[in-house]
Amino acid sequence: MKLKVSAAVCSHKGKIRGNNEDAFLLNGVYLPLEKMDEGGLFTAQTETSFQLYAVCDGMGGEEAGELASFAAVETFAKLLKDASRKTDVRPAIDSAVQQANGAVLALDKNAGCTMTLLCLQGGKATVTWLGDSRIYLLRCGELLRLSEDHTQAQRLLNMGVFDALTAKTHPSSHVLTRYIGMETEGFALQSAYGETLTLKAGDVFLLCSDGLTDMVEETEFAALLNKDAKSAAEELVSAALANGGRDNVTAMAVRVEQVKKNIFGR
């Protein structure tokens, strides 16, 4: 099946940080390392059967975080070329995660980054993530959160130690339990996968760094996403900045305009 998709990403270093450690992959397009601090608003109109989108949030201080997130999106961009004809994309994603983890560890800067990745293949969507960058789906007016944070606070929430409000505001909410760039002691780093989704025209995915989710309530996302992709991405980031912009913020909106069979019926 071919997919007609309109997508947009807006990235900003925020009002406090001196640099931007967020990186993105807009179906093959990503900023050069030297342009990441500038951020900006970027759009893409695509009509292919395989598409790949990602947001990575770097950590490590000074330039280390942006080196890590850039290395990750650069690795995932290669996945776009290598995996487009594969029936099952998960092995290719798993391989790319291992490669990205090795590339970040090789920086030897105590750096790391989160990852949230959306693969559209035919009429299906595969979502995977590491860390606390998130992915949401707006479908028929209902906002669904597709990812679960890899944080110490989320782990304690799952154990019943915290309630949701405490988990959101507790200092351990930003202590990551899984991320790209972590030492795995001989084990392969595994990203988490959500349920494979059958796409519908009108679906809107949001991929974002915690600079958005820390500054804007989820209850505001649906109204902001219920627009064209460019307006959605731009207004989400504007809302985060208006609320203080304490961190780098990146929002990517991916709107499925049409799902159609090609001439071979696939």
C-alpha cells in the first residue's frame, strides 16, 4: 500500500539552554551537526509505501548530548535506505539500535540520547522507543499515548510505589533506565515496541522530546494536533516556550492523508 503523508517538525533550544541537543529524522531529512542549535520548522510531503520518522534527545552536557543524538539519527537515516523492501522491519530496527548504541559509546564522552521512532510500512505503523521521548496518536479525536517512559519514576509507578502525579514531578522522572549510549555488559540493547497499528486516513502521530511533555499538558495536545502538520508542530513548540521553555523542545507531527492500494493490490 502507498501512503500519502504530510509531516512537519519544529525544534527549538528553548529559553534557558545554550545549545540544542534534540535531533530529528524527517523521513530521511536531518540537520547537520553544526545546524542543530539553530533548529527551525521543516515540512515534508511524501507518497511512498515506506517512511521513517524519529526524534532523539541528547544528554551528557556541553556538546556531548548533541553528538549522541546526531549520531543516532544519522544511523537511523541509513535504516531508511536498507529496510524499505523488508517485510518485517523489526530486525532492521534492532540492528540500527545496536549500531547507534555502539556509535554513541565510541564517542567516549559519557553521552547518550533517547529515541522515539515511527516506521510506516504499507498500511501499518511500527513504533519503538528508548528513554522518555514519547509518541502519541490522535485518532478520531482521541489522543492515545503509545510509549511508556524508560525512567525510574515510571518503574516505581508500575510497582505501585507512586501515583501518576508523583511520578510526573518526582526527581527520578528524568532518571533513565534505558537509552542509547548505555553500557549493556555484553547484552544487546533492546528498544520497546508498541502494538503494530493498522493505519487510517486522518491518523496524526506526535513524536516529541520531554521539552514538550514537561511544559505542555497532554490534555492540550489533541486540540493542537487537530490541524495541518506544519501548524501542529509549530504551535506545540510555541506552547512549550510560552510556558517557560526550560529545555530543548522538539515536536514532530505526522499526518496520514491517504492509505491506498497500488496497482498490484498491496
